[in-house]
Amino acid sequence: MVVDDFKLLDVVSANEDPFQIAVHTPVRIWTDGGALRMAFLDSDWIEEQAGRLLPTAPMKDRTLITAPGEDAGVFLAKIGADPQAHGDPDSLHRPQ
């Protein structure tokens, strides 16, 4: 998914199992010179936003987004571009 220059990679297991819920892990990606950089989105912040904007259900210590896939994709594209979703990406994964 691409929004402006923001790219979001949706990582999901390739194994399909009818008795397992597909888990998606959104990761922001960008290039820096010749290097590919990545930053996992802040799950606490996303959980808070999802609770306000989408139907969700508690699952033990996690929150399951129960909205249709298209709605969840629109949600992630919108909030994934927000700097609060991942902190300062320029400071992530750089040698000190």
C-alpha cells in the first residue's frame, strides 16, 4: 500500500489454516540511499486508534480488529502515515 511517499508493507503468514485467524503486521518501509529501512508501527498507538475508529474485540492481551479487510486497509493507510504511528523513522535503524 502506498500513500504519497509513505509505503506500508502488510506482513501475513503464507500458511492458510481454517482454524487460525490471519494476523497482519503492518511495517513502514522506505529507502535511504542504497539501503532498505523498516519500522514496525507502534502497536499500542494503533490499538488506541483502532478502538476509537473501528469495530474491535478483546482477545486476551490483544485487540482484534473485526472490521472488514477493506476498512482495516483504509484505516492503516490513514494512520500509518501519521508520525505518531512509528515515531521518527529517520532515527530508526541507523548506526550510531
